[in-house]
Amino acid sequence: MRILLTNDDGIYAPGLRALRHELLKLGAVTVVAPATEQSAAGHSVTLLNPLLVSEVFEDDGKTFIGWAVEGRPADCVKLALLELLPDTPDVIVSGMNAGSNAGINVVYSGTVAAAVEGAFFHRTSIAVSLEYDKKIYDFATGARYARQVIEQILARKPADGSLFNVNIPVLERGPIRGVKVLPQNVTPYQEQFDRRVNPRGRTYFWTTPAFRCPEPHPETDVTALEEGYITVTPLKFDLTDHARLTEIQNWGWELR
Amino acid sequence: MRILLTNDDGIYAPGLRALRHELLKLGAVTVVAPATEQSAAGHSVTLLNPLLVSEVFEDDGKTFIGWAVEGRPADCVKLALLELLPDTPDVIVSGMNAGSNAGINVVYSGTVAAAVEGAFFHRTSIAVSLEYDKKIYDFATGARYARQVIEQILARKPADGSLFNVNIPVLERGPIRGVKVLPQNVTPYQEQFDRRVNPRGRTYFWTTPAFRCPEPHPETDVTALEEGYITVTPLKFDLTDHARLTEIQNWGWELR
């Protein structure tokens, strides 16, 4: 099996390294990932700048890992499939991200965007993220769980272009309670900016870590993750609100 | 009516100026938009840098337009609603973008992302984009059509958080044939990179304009736009593939 591995934390991120270590048990892994951190890149792509690439090796300087790209997660997947990889991968894995990508965060996530881009190319694509607490990230343990989930997804031979969002809960709160397949939570987040004035008198704002979802729907990715379950959410990239199409078609549109 | 206007082409873009001119016929317009072009920003947000803001005025230096933000389209909407605007707007409009945002481009679009962000805040949110040919953008005419569509959407008093993606077809090919309400096309695009080597011997790639959708589904935003219709697509931001949830819940998940 040929696996393309990417992420949004950058090619040298420990989450990617741990996940690569586990995925090598499943097949041949080639990494094409951003050269630098691209958190919250969403599904941005690079139109105005050149995408520099460089080959990356293990610490022996000889064992080829893949390519670092001076671009976004979605750029990496495009370049990998169109230019860099000699053969089309069977599966595209994105992660393991430092921090969960559940609820509305799915929309901001570069990790998920890379997987969506893989689905555009009709490959099975899986985003993997690890929730954390108190800045402790046990990527090695998280990646072992992630690999088990990925194995079980692939064993089912999902249709080409199937897209999955996998989140691993905080590992330090006790044993994982199981796997739950649930929808993305869509209730809004609360967030806060910190307003300051710079030495030249200009106002600026920092985003703050006070970004929380006060009332998640029960039985969603956000709640199950909080309860200690691994969550799996099948995603799609058709944003159409199909339920409202007919109603809006009948609005009697007119142009003058 | 209070209108927040944003975009991804930057606060000084002619498409925004033309749309503001038309929206002033509907109510009070405040602009909060990126200071510089943010095309293909997707739903990226700024976590690691401060968001500088500055007040922007009309050419008389006195008539207040709004704020320029050194950030992404989605940052602008967040800042507008949480910090900058004295009152919550009734509607958020994003555009008018130079170039359509239909099909898979919806996912890359900063214009659409700003509207999605508005929907997160439970406001009616409308993304507006203008297709073009041979680099001619008649934003003035496009904005007149866009205002008519926006008027008709608002006249229906859609539920809070309703989200619409509006595309205006090429205006130079003849009169607009009408308004069609259709789903987003989801067939894949073809694209190409241009591979080069820089003076230091490093390989780099440029994205190219050869980004096209060879086989769009009939009766989608992409086909209707090509046929000369204004397209309206109701969107939502739940990416869950609900049709597959039950099947995948029954996969007999196991962890070791």
C-alpha cells in the first residue's frame, strides 16, 4: 500500500513523525508536508508565490522521507499528486495534528483541508488530530490508536474519495473508552480578542486561547471527544444546503 | 438596515467599492476588509500574528468607510462582530469578488469563507462574485445585479445564519438570462503546475491558470454560470456526510 502523509504543523512536527512511524507498519509512506507551521491555514492555497520544495531525509542523511514544500497543506497534496510522487497513493493521511479538529474547527483546519484536497483527487483521505491538556502531547500513543483506526477504515475498502476526520481524545485522563462515529458539532464557538495599541499608536488585536464551544450538541464529535472517545466523522465537500434548494428555487426571482 | 461588507480582494478593490455603492441604497454599510489581497485564503485565520487595524475614509478624508485589517477575510468578520462594530449587523455581504466562486472553488474562496464566518455568528450572510472573460470586470453592472439578488434574499427574511453564494456570469457575452438556484458542482478540476529551478538550484513550482473543470454536472452553479445565469446556492457549514453515518457506525470498531 502507498501512503501519502501530510500535515499542517510542518514536516518536522513530532505528530507527523510519530504517525509516520506507525503508518510504516501498513505500507510505503511518502511525506509531502509544509516546510513550516501552517496552523489554521484552512483550505488556503498559494497562487501568488512560487512553491519551493526540498527533499527531506532521516537523520542518517540517506533514508528518503519526502518533500518539504514552502506552501499550504492543500498545496502539498496537489504537488504530491500532480508532480512529486511517482505513483498515485492509495490513501492520503493528514496529521497527526497537535490539537483536535472537531466542531467548527474543522472549517479552519489545515489538517482537514489537506484531506479534503485528497478527496478532490478521488483518494481515500483521513485527517487525524490529537486533543491535549496541559500542553502534554503523547503523540506516540496517539499515533498507535490512529493507526488502528486507519487500518479499520481501509479494511472496509471505502469508495474512492471517501473522507474521514479522526480525533484522538486527551490521553492523560484515563483509558480511551472506544470509537464513536458522530457528526461534526455545528454550534457556535465563543472567542475573544485582546485589544492593544502599538508604539506607533496603531490599534491591533491578538486572538486569544479563549476559544470555546459552550453548548455543543450531544452526540457530536466535540462531546464524544470530551468524554474520552476517539471520534470518526465521515465528511464531504459539497457545501450545498440541499434541504433548502427547492424552497429557494420558488422565490420568484426577478431582474430589472 | 445595518450591513457589514467584507471581501478577500482587499479593502481598496474595485469590486468592493462598486458593491458598497449599491448596498448604500439598502442601508448603512460598514466595511471591515483585509488591507491587502487575500485571494484563495480559504477559511484561514490568523493565530500567530497581531491583527493591525486602521480606519479608512472616502477620498474627502472625512466620510468613514470602515476598517482595514492586516489579516484574513474570516479574521475581518470576527473582529467586526466582536470588537469593531458598535451594533450587530443585520446582514454580512462578502465581495464582490473578481472571479467566480463556484464548484470546488467555493472551498478555496476567502470570499465565501468570510460569509461562512458570518453564518457562525448567526447572521444572514451572502458571498458575491463576478465571473469575467478577457480581464474585463464591469463591477458597476455586476454590483447592480448583485444588489437586486441581495434585496430579494433579504425580502424573504431568511432564518438567522442563512448562507448564500451568489455568482454573476460574464457580462460581456450578452444579457443575463435570469437567476438559477442550484447546488455547488463537485466534480474535480484539472490543474497544472509549472516546474522550474531557481538560480540556487532549488526546484520550485508555480500554479498556472490552467485550472478548469472539464466535466461539470449539469444543473450546477458551474454550468448555469457558463450559460449566462446568475447562480444562487444556499450553503451550510456542516461537512458531515450524514448519509454514511449509520453504515460507518456499524463497522464494528475495536481498539487494542
